[in-house]
Amino acid sequence: MYVARVRRIFLSLSIILIIDRATADAQLRTQTIVSGLSGLVAAVADPVQPGVLYAVQQNGVVQTVQGSTVLPTPFLDVRAAILSGGERGLLGMAFAPDTSSGRVFVNFTNPNGDTVVARFRRSAANPLMVDPASRFDLRWPSGNRFISQPFANHNGGHLAFGPDGDLYIGLGDGGSGNDPNNNAQNPNALLGKMLRIDVSVPDSDPAGYRVPPDNPFVGGVPIVALGEIWAFGLRNPWRYSFDNPALGGTGALFIGDVGQGAREEIDAAPAGRGGQNYGWRIREGTIATPGIGATTAAFTPLTDPMLDYGRSSGTAVTGGYVYRGRALGTDYFGRYFFADSGSGHLWSVAWQLDPATGRATATSVVDHAPEIGAVGSIVSFAEDGSGELYLILYSGRIVKLVTDRVAPAAPANLTSQTSGRTVMLAWTGVSGATQYRIEAGSRAGAADLAVVDTGSAQTSFTANGVGDGVYYVRVRALVGATASAESNEVVTSIGAAPCTSPPSAPAGLSATLTGRLVSFIWVASGTITSMVLEAGSTPGVSDAAVVVLAPSARAFSSNAPPGTYYVRVRAVNACGSSAGSNELRITVP
């Protein structure tokens, strides 16, 4: 919402905070979300349905967790298509950023033990399930719809979409010990690499992806290599993530790479910076790999890890996330969390990336294991739409990181007035608040344009010289370092507004109920930037659910817990929100 100069100043201050932040004084705790599952290897937040997590089990089943309830019907079941056990099985899942496509990608080892990256589509009848008939396996340069794995271990398995919308695939070196085939340095092998591909192709595309033209080796510099390769020199990348720009992050990539017998490492790169060689099998962490003969690097220089550690601290690193949530407070904002599945450690670190060299450094390492206690083997992390973090335990539990701080109440009645390029915000304050935090995003719920702390308890804020655009704005109260939940959201347009008034209220809302599956349809027209479905325990309120949908959405389905709900939909554009549609009373048995 704020001019580029103000935004640059804020980002610079954020980097200083990341570098200089002292050890956090609030105590971390864990809150169990779900237990009783088995062989958990990952969890993924639903990008369009708040409060829904998908629990990925190594045996090939993805369970739907709504709130703290495991729904009876799995989201996905590929048990018949995989080989599971050891380091094999269903290992990763990611939703396409174009949520309207309904596409979801999974990574598993097939009955021969080879890696398959398969595309599915959500069921049109129930978005909490995948249509099994929609399966499409990507085709690789070999012509096969799998990537051959010479040994049973080091399959990688994670999938993640970057801020650029491309799919990143981390592949291990093919297994055995010390990469006997030297795959990680072989420019003609996909193994031991980070891949980057564009999967936003038509369903009819025979490969299911294209190579982005800006991938680092497409032009044959510094070496000729397969175009899919983004980075070299990985042994077994076990969980990686991007510092989420939608929550105020930098877009940087962080990779947890499991070591052989001496060192574990975290690698990092600035947003959009590919072409690294992280050094395996020549180096393990920052040391020469023990027991390896002379090996020629595919290219140099080799990129040092952001940090590494030895066997006294752990045996199998689990890459995590940069925390960009609000519930834990600003002590943790911007710190990178990671773990070790062998030792049970959970760490966070402050970090810095040199934009000129791409060199990453870490400081202020804090071990949170004494705070959270012995939770078990942390094999993965998950991040929800608000940036809050979850630990995935192989034993079958998902736990959320929480703090012993008590969050203040949320501000209310946020309003916005615009005069030229000046935007004036005002809201109802919170008792005891020391200051307020303004968040502005390019879409509902996002904070990718600005996050500004006001520095005072004043309940108004004025931004001058605001650039053209549509801004989704909300405010939080801060008491010390502890942030509240967000206020209501207002939409402000500067420059050539795409509307002259809020949309008309949607009409014709109707519903069908099949067991616990509730399906809604409605009619809406005009200039719309998002649809919002609201559900409450009494007429006119939205204390049960608020779901932000794409502007084209005219239907929505969800499994709901037993109870009676009052449901309506609204249309939103840059000029504001419509009135609610007709309201339905739904009773779920």
C-alpha cells in the first residue's frame, strides 16, 4: 500500500532485525493438532480452505485433517502404485499455485523403487478428495515417466512451488554410500540435484511440464547440463522451503541436506538465484568428505552451506521454514526453524544473505528442544496460510508451535478513506496495546506489499504518496512483541480503479447435504476480486468459518463437523464488500 521508498526502508529494517535479534524470551510450546496416524512424512495446508491440513503417510495414504478431526475418506490413496519402506514410499505433495486448476502433485517411489512425480486433480464433486482417474505421470528427458533410482535410499521426495510459480523437485544422489556413481556432479543426471520445472502446461502436454527458459544451465553456461537442473551437489535434500513473500518474506530458498557420516547442512540461496554447486560428494558440509578419492567438480566455485553441524548434535537434518507468522511474536519473526529427526533437536537461527555474492550466514542459534520437550522424530514441517508452523512427527502426530504469551484482542472496525494518493486508516483500539501493525497485500489475507509497525498506540495511520494498485489491508495490535489476530480487512484502490462501487450481493445461494459433505452454489456478477463464504453458529455471524475463494468461484464443497450453521456469501472488489447473499441454515448430523 505504501510507496516503493517506504517499502524498501521497511525491508532493510527487517534484515537488520533478522541479523541482530537476540535469543527469544518467550517460551515455545507444542499443541497437538492430530494424533493416531502412522508413518507421517509431511503435511500440507490446503491453499483455499483454512483450517485444513493434509497428512502425508509413507504408506501412500493422504489423510484430510479438518481442525483436529481426521475425515473418514482419505484425500488420496496410492498404496497400489507404490513401494513403501525404508526411505521409499509416498514422500511429498504440493498444490499448484493456480488453485483454480485443482492440480496437486505428489512424489513417490513406484513398485520398482523409481521416483515418480504425478499430477492429480481435485474431485469436482468434493474438493477434499482427489480424482484418482486424473493421474498423469510427468515424462523426463530419458523418455520414461519415472526417474531411475539405482539404490533403495536417498530418494529425496519433497515438492515445493517457488514464488515464481515453478515446481522445485529435490532429488537425492541415487543412494548407497558416498555417491558411488558421482551423480551429484554429473551434468547429465537428474539425481543429486534441485530441479525447477514449469508445470503450468495444458493437460494435453505429453511431458506435463516445460523447462523454464531462465533456468541456469539452459544456455550451456557455465557448463552444458540438463535444462531441468537448478542446482548441483546435493546428497539427499530432505525438506526445503521458500521464505514466503506473501507473508513479508524474501523468497529465499532454504534446503536441509542430509549428510553421510560426519556433517549435516542447511543450504540457502537468494530468491531467483540458481546455478549453485553445493559440493557433494566432494564436500560434506564444510569439510572434505571422509573416505572419498579425488573427485572433479562439475563446476566451481562450490557454495558453502549456511550452517552445518556434526554427529554430536544430530544424524539427519530436517529442513524447515522461515517463520513469518504473528502468533509467536516478533522475537521469532524472520528466524529459520529446522530440526534433526535423529536427535530430536529443534533449532531456530537468525540469518543473512549477501545479495551480491549469494553467500548465506547464520547467527544466534537457539535450541528449543528443552522448551518443547521430547516430542519424537521431527521428519518435516508445515506452514499454514498465516505463516504458523507445525512439526510433523513420524510416530503419527502433527503438533503446532505455540507460545506461552497471551495474545491481545484483535482491533475492530477498520475503515479506509482515500484522497488522491493519501490513504487514511482508522480502527477501534485494544486496551494495553503498545503499537499496531499495518499489513497490506495484493490479495485477500496477503501481506506481500508492506508490513509496518506504527510505533505508537494511536488508532489511526496515514500513508502519503501511495502508488497505483489495489491493496487489501488489515491491522493487528501489539503488546510488546506479541501480536493479536488480524482485524477485518478493507480494500483500497489508488489510480485507475477497476470499479466504481462494491459488487451487488450474490443471489440464489443453495446447498445440498450428503452425509457431512455440504455443497453450495450461487450466482454473482460484476467486477469481483474475491468471493467470501461465511458460516456462523447464529444468524449473521461468521464465527465458524470464513473462506476466501477465487473471484470466479460460484460453488464450494466441504466436509463439516456436526452442528447447525448459518451460511452466506459475499462478493468483494477494490471498492468494498457486497451485502451478504440470502442466508441458509444447514444442520450437519
